[in-house]
Amino acid sequence: MLRVKVAVEAARRFLVSRQLLAPARSLEGELTAVLEVFRRFGSIQFDPLAVAGRTHDLVLHARVKDYEPEWCETLYDRREIFEAYNKGLSLVPTEDFPWFRAPLSRNSSRVLSENAEVAEQVLDRIRAEGPLSALDFERATGPTTDWFGMPTNTVRAVLEAYAVTGVLGLARRDGNRRYYDLLERLLPAELLAHELPPGEKLRHKMLSRYRAHGLLGVAGPDIFGGLGPAKPDPRWPGHPGRTALRQELIDRGELIPVDVDGVRGKRFVVKEDVALLQAPPEPPPSVAFLPPFDALVWDRALLGNLFDFEYVWELFVPPAKRRWGWYVLPILFGERLVGRVEPRIDREQRSVQVLDLWWEDGFTPRKGEGFVDSMRDALGAYLRFAGANSLEWPSHLAAEKRLFRPLAS
């Protein structure tokens, strides 16, 4: 069995290159480039928070030249990408639908069985009327439903359960309002007819996590969530467990074990990435801002080991206990994570507000070769992405405002 050993520097360079960030914003081709990212990663996690841009848009902005959010919307409207559950709600190439239909979800089955009458009524109305949202129904009552840790009304829970189990799909979004329709009216019949064994779907989805990141290990329920338990469990009849699934991918030669000098634990790459891992190029100077659900920052422990960077998304941390901010983007420069920025997009004023900046210990912006120009380029690209005309700095960042003066308001 092939096993690869690499130095920390090579692992860093590999990840940055594998993540299409060497350099940042280098893919050209508009819609074609966006689809290339989706096919490379398998899926991109979706989150509706848009204070600094929605996470999937920020992922694409970091990699695609002059990316505009409308490009992803166009692919969504054309049904070339769709929403599915893969490490949370994600956008997935439609061609991969057979592998993502009806994932493991004891919770969704429970919701539908506990609210059978409401579920039947919801389905009947959508069959007759076409795409509907939760607000198109009267608020139905039923057993208390806890959906992803958040209390919700029964109709909303039923709609989401139907979407998870592959009965309904997202026809469109109006802001954060979701309209559901029968899946058979949204996707081609030949795609819906392509049925796959449960084991093949599980292997595909596990492999998709390794494809999306590049150098994952074996731990992390937040990374491998939705793939069932690590070991066989009577609550999941017929499921071999994630450990056995992973071993099967290793035995097939689809996952290759990797030892990274000084990094504890097993790591794996997909087989087609071995050559890049063994000879990763030195990344040119460029800066990218990474959102909280970017695949590169999935594995917080690896960030610490490889990049000496501690990343905590402080959305759920009480404000008084935050060290940084609640929507902070790590700053990638070449192969290093050198700081964090907290931007806000003011769409009415067409401006971007930089609430704060934090530099990593030992990093001085003026001394980083090529950093100032790269940061200016990144801020300019972000302004265009946000549809903004000005960049606003708080008084305590006067030095940074002067340093990046070409983009200052």
C-alpha cells in the first residue's frame, strides 16, 4: 500500500495549491470557472448569513477572478447546482445528485412520522400548486420539533425533512425564504432514475470530504457529520461505520495515507493528488480572505499544526468573551495565515466597513515581501465583489488606512 511522507512546508504548499489559492482569484471563465471549483471540491457549504458575503460566495470569490454572486445564482436557476446535505447544507453539482439523494437522517424520518397528517397536507398542496414556502401555509401545530438545535414550526420542519429525504427540492430562494417543489419537477427524469446502493453513496460522500479539503484525518464529527457513526451501531442497521468505509477507500487505492512531519494522527489524500503533494509549487504572493466554512479552515487542529494559526468562529461566543469578532475572515498570504479581518458590507451606502484587523504574532505587514500590494489587490477585489465604492476604516486602524491608501475612501 502506497504511503507518503512529507514535511510541514510541503503540506502547507500542497493545501494552498490544492485549494486553488496559489494564487488567489486566478481561475478565469466566469460560470465555467465556478463549475470547476464545484467539481474540484465536490460540494461547497452554504450559509445564509451575508454580513460579509454569503459563505459559498466568499469561497468562490477567493478562487475565481472577478467573481460575482449572480454567477452562482445563474447556475442554481439552470439546475446545474442544487442544495444537498453534505457536512451541513451545501451546494453540489447536479450531476452528482444520485450520490446525495436521501442521505442518512433518523431525525427527518422522525419528523415526518410524528407529523404525518401535516406532512400529507403539505405534499398535497405542493403537488397541486407548485413551489411553496413555509409562509404559504398556516402555522401548523404538532409535537415539539427541534430541527438542527433550533425550535421551528411544524410545517417548516416537514418541508426541510422532505428536502433531506429527497421528496422535495429547493425550487428557488427569495433572500432566505425557500420555495420547495417536487423533486421530479426540478431535475431530469434520467437523473432521478439513477439509483445507487447505500454503500456507494456513503463512500462517495466520504470521499467528497477528502476531495474538498485535501488532507483530512479521521476525527471531527463536525467534518464527517451525516455519514453515520464511526463504528457499527444498532441504531443504524446495515451501516458499516465510517471507519470501515474509510478503510474500504484505502484498500481500493482511492485514499492514500500521508505522514506529515511533526503532525500527529493519520492524514489522507485522494489518489490523484499524490503527485502534487510530493512536489507542491511555491505559491506566488497573493492574499485571500477565507470564510468560516471554507474547506481550508475545516480542520482547526491541522490549522494549528501546519499554519500555527488558532481559528475560532466566535458567532456563538458571548460578545464580552470574544477575542476577535463574530464574523472574522482569516487572511491567507501565500502559504501563511497572517491575520484576520472583520469586514461588513453596507449595501445601502455601497461601502465596506473594516471593523477591525488582527495580525498574527511575528508578522509585520510592511516587512512581508509582496504583502502590501497583495493586500491592496485583495481589498480592491473584495470591494468589487461587494458592489461597493468605498472602504471605511475605524480610527484605531489609521496606520492600516495609510498603508493601504490607494483603496481608502
